[in-house]
Amino acid sequence: MDAPLSSVPSPEEFSTCIATGVQRERCAALASAGIEIDLWVDHEYQRRYAKASTRLATTLRCVNALYQSTGMIFRVRKQRSFDPAERRHDLRALLRWLRHSRSRSTPDHVLAIAISAWDQRMVYSKAGREVGLAQGASAVVPAWPRVENDCVILAHELGHLVGAIHVRAANRADLRWIMAPSSGVFYLPDKRPIERVLGLFRFHPRNAECLFAHRNATFSANRGTRLSAECAAYQREVDTCWKE
Ligand SMILES: [Zn+2]
């Protein structure tokens, strides 16, 4: 590998640097069975959306489509409804509750995700600020008025759990990183909003390679993330090419 870059590289510089590495093929040779999720869904979500299960399935299909190029796939292992009560609009309290709740029923390597159905006014007043929280192997997200928002926010928070990091938004208005630091409310007035999301949003090349390296990782609520030796070696190449 060439000398590490001294400043934050552009996506193109990163892609050129990583292309010179040799570890990717060894990591690629390992199969990936997918990453399991236990899903807690606010009972208000079921009441609010007439086709709640279709909407959830659409969200997950959209998330997996955003991850497709990384080789990572998410599968729901268990789904249950819950009443967040006074924690509905309080992501920190909800995350504390989720981390506590998962300990009784969710194996260490399974990701725990809770979706709470916020009042629409709350969603708008929070726009541009913290709209999801992720820690350890757990994350909480609010449901947004439109399913395409749910898709991007969930993809972003899952990204935090599985090896992606924040990257600055690109200059080009038509290109949006999934791991940009903040996401505002956005509308994509389109008959096919999910296709629009898939056309607009993507992972920065650095994150796409990290996710590739993490696609058969094991996650632990308390002991962090573990990669196979082959994929850990590739992750080190990624880190060498992306110095901040
Ligand atoms: Zn974030």
C-alpha cells in the first residue's frame, strides 16, 4: 500500500487508495449470513398507519436496498409491539429503556431497534437536530410522516451500529450521504418515493468498505464489535486510506 494520505481524502482519492490494497478478496471470500434485528414497534405506529405491517416491510426493504452494494443484509428475528408511554418523544430515555429491555430477551449479537411514533409537530420541531440514537448494539428512531424518511433515518442509525461513521455532506446537491451528520425532514414528492431515495442516497465509499468489512461481524451490547481476522485486516487498509 502507498503512503497514507495526510489530509481527509476525497471519495475519489479514497477509492484509488483502497484499490491498491490486497486484503479485500480474503474478506470477500467469507460468507455472510446477514445481521439479525429484534424490532420493538410503538403500538401507536400500528394505530396510526392503516397498513402498518406493509409500511414496516417497505422500510426494511428500502434499508436493505441502500446497503445492497456493501454486501450487508438485515433480517428481523423478532418483532413485538410496545408502549413507550412518556418516553415516546425522548430518545435518550427510550434508548436507556431499550438497552435494559433487550438484556432479558435478545442475544448479545442481535441488534435491538425501537421505533416510536412521534407526533408530527415533534418531528418538525426537531428537524435538523438529533433524530435517532445508537449505542452498543441498540438504536432508537422515531417514525416520520413519510416512509422514505423512516428508511434513511433507520439506515443511518443502523450504520452507527455496524461500522459506519459520519462523513461531511457532499457538495453536489443531488448526492446525499446516508451518514451525513444531521438529517432534516425532507420530502421527495414522487409517486415512487423509495426509488427516489435509492437514487439519491448512498454510502460514502469509505463507509461502503467499512460496512463490507463488517458484514459478518458479531456485535455485542457491552463488548463491542468483533471482525474475523481477514476482515479486520481489510478494515485496517480502509483506515489507512481514510485518515482524518
Ligand atoms: Zn449519526
